[in-house]
Amino acid sequence: MRAYDLIRMLSVDGRPTGLGEAFVHYGRIFKTLHLLQFLHDEGYRRMIGAQLNVQEARHRLARKIAFGNRGQLRQRYREGMEDQLGAPGLALNAVVWWNSLYLDAAVTQLREQGFPVTDEMCARLSPIAYEHTNFLGRYAFARAGAGDGLRPFHTGDPL
């Protein structure tokens, strides 16, 4: 079924039909159940809060990557604009992937050195951190050879 046909079945002249009204009320049942669970269950509230924190951190990173015009396009449509919109998402995915590789390597190295890295500690790690990322400047991307691995970790004074 096409989306147009479905919308046509659920509304007439911008007002919902009987079937459309039924779907509206059916949706309200689940919204009410969610709100009641949210108010009653502290663990559920904590889970929702943690998910919101992750989402907000992702949005902060996306804003940091697309800082020009605060991620807004202020010009008329022109060819290639879709690429301009997709590039920040690609860059964000690259930053998260890079961070994931190095977090995994760091955890593996710590475990090999005998540090007691627990699963609870690993659950608190996030690849969305970006304080170490330079967002300004020019970058050259070269294809890595098969033998190339990760850069060695910096073990000296960070200053």
C-alpha cells in the first residue's frame, strides 16, 4: 500500500476519519502507559535519562563538527547540497569509529598489563568524547597499508 493511500484512508479534508480517530486513541494508550511507568519506576527514569545524555552528547559532537552556520544551510538549493548535508554525519561517524578503535585498544592494553578493567568500567566508556579532536585545519587522508596499525598511545605528560 502506498503512503498516500494510507493517509487518504485516515483523514478527509484534514480531519481524521473514524479509523484515524481510533489510531489516535490507540496511540494515547501507549503514551499514557509510558508516562505512568516513567513516574512510577525509578530505574526506568534512570534508563531514559542515560539514553538522553548519550543522545545529547552525540548532538554536541555533531554541532562541534558542523560549526559553520551552526549546521544550517542559508542559501538556495544548488547541486551537491545533499553532499554538504551528509558530510557532517560521515565525519561524526568517523570520529566515533576512531574513538572506538582506540578505546578498545586502551582497554586491551590495560588488561594485558594486569589492571583490573571490569565490565562495569567499560560500560561507562563512550566513543562520543571529542576533547582530543582538532576540528580546525586541513587533513590529508592516505590509505593505510596492510601492516599499519594504531598509533602508539601517548604515555607522557599531556601538556
